[in-house]
Amino acid sequence: MASRLFAAPSPHIHGGESTRRIMGDVVLALLPALCVSTYVLGWRVLLTTAIAVAACVLFEYLIQRFMFKRSSTIGDLSAVVTGILLAFNLPAGIPWWIIIIGALVAIGIGKMTFGGLGCNPFNPALTGRIFLLIAYPVQMTDWTTGIPDTVSGSTMLADVKAGVYGVSEIDFVAMLGGHMNGSLGEIGSFALILGGIYLLCRRVITWHIPVSILATMALFALCVAAGEGGDMLYKLPLFHILAGGALLGAIFMATDYSTSPMTHTGMLIYGVGIGLITMIIRLWGAYPEGMSFAIFIMNAATPLINKYCRPKRFGTK
């Protein structure tokens, strides 16, 4: 027979995307924020990022080679992305050995325990970050080690929550440019926004998750600020979007394919949930930041969201 009919599972038409291409786009989108963070915090940013990336790649290779006995997939760049995102959730001056522990937890527990890329229910970088925050709370909240004196001290979220100064005293233009304390990925809001626009243009992500998260946070903050009156009505929502890990989490971490819902309706529900939990923790919880915990909780809710927000089958009404 000259022609044969083959039966195979979907998808039947390849869109041209590959894991390596998608992960490469994420790396490129993170580069502006990495440059700004390096400019503001110094050379330790590059060292922290390099250690995190190298450790994540090495652990993934070793686990696949000697435990799973299968060929390595480090060429798809997913371990590189995990390493960069893990570094972006750490202080610049954190000890090197803590970075390696975080990488082991992120790859070994957050990713490979469940079978590798695409099988993990929780974002691997967040798994490592939350573990380190619980295991090493002092080092994870120390913003002074190895950082120039001009940016030493606590984060803006912590200062505002503690009443050190009010939101009305904050320079939002400076925040956009990176002149604030925090982890590597909290520095330079404008650079993170540029990276998000790039991912949208490349169709790596859609607008549903980032917009629903940030809009929910802004609306929640607006309702709280209504009781304050005056300039708080617009400054409090803007502050919560620019401060902390809101932009990093909304654009780069909550949009992880493996841990976020499949449908647009599910994405909106998922994003609203993250925004609400983040603001509840920020305003009334023990921690000044709640984005990591919010994403982690909604990662766990993703299977339930997918169950009730299923796409219509092809050909059905």
C-alpha cells in the first residue's frame, strides 16, 4: 500500500513549540530583571543565580542518570528556569550551602519525586523557597549580608506592616527602577513587566492568570484603602502590586504549565484565589509577603479546578 492510515493520540498537528523553546523564552524574559537586580544589589546576584542554576541542573542529571536510569532531559532548560526562579526568591547574600539545599528540595522533591517535568503538582522553585523559609527563616529574611549599605534593612512590605512608615511616603518611581529591598526577583518591577510583555507577545503565557491575580490584589487593597481615605485610595493598590513578589509570582511562577489550570475560566478562578490569599496574608497574616504560599495553595486546588472547568469536547454543543 502506498498510503497507510495511522491511529495515534492527540495532538495530531504540531504547533511548532518545544519545551526548550518555551523555557528559553522564559530565561530571556527574566534577563532584564536579573540585570536590574545585579545593578542594584551587586555581584552576589550573579553568584547566587549561578549556584542555583548549576545545582538544579546537576541534581536533575544525577537523579535521572543514577536513580531513574534514563536519559537526561537537562537540555530542555527546565532545570535552568527552576534555578533562576529559585535564585529570584532568595536574598542576594544568602550562604551558598543554603542555595544548594534549596535546589535539592526544588528538583529532588518538588519535581523529580513526581516523575519530572509536567508531572509535578507544585511549582518546584516555590517548593524549594518555602522549605528554606521554614528551615532557615533568619537567613531567608536577612537582606544585609553582602549587600551595599544603601539598600540594607527590611523590605518595604515588612516596614509598612510594622508601621515604620506609611504608604504615602513611598516613591513609586524608585520602586519601578529597583530601589528597594527584597529578594533578587523583587528588585526592578519595570523589568519584570517587560519580561511579562515579552512572554505575552511570544504566546508563552496568556493574560488570564497575571491580570486576574494583580486585579484581585488591587481591588482588595482598594477596598481596604477606602477606609483610610485620601491618597491611600490609589497608592495602596499600586504599592501591593509593585512591592514584594507580586509581579514575579503573577507573571513567572503562577503561570507554570504543570501547576496551573488548563482552561481560561479555570485560570481566572485560580488567579483570583491567589490574589485573595496573598492579600489576606499580607494584611493580617504573620508574614509580610504571601505570594509564595498563595500560589502553593492554589497549585493544590488546580486538579479540582480542572475537574469543574473542563473544556468542551470537540463536536459537542
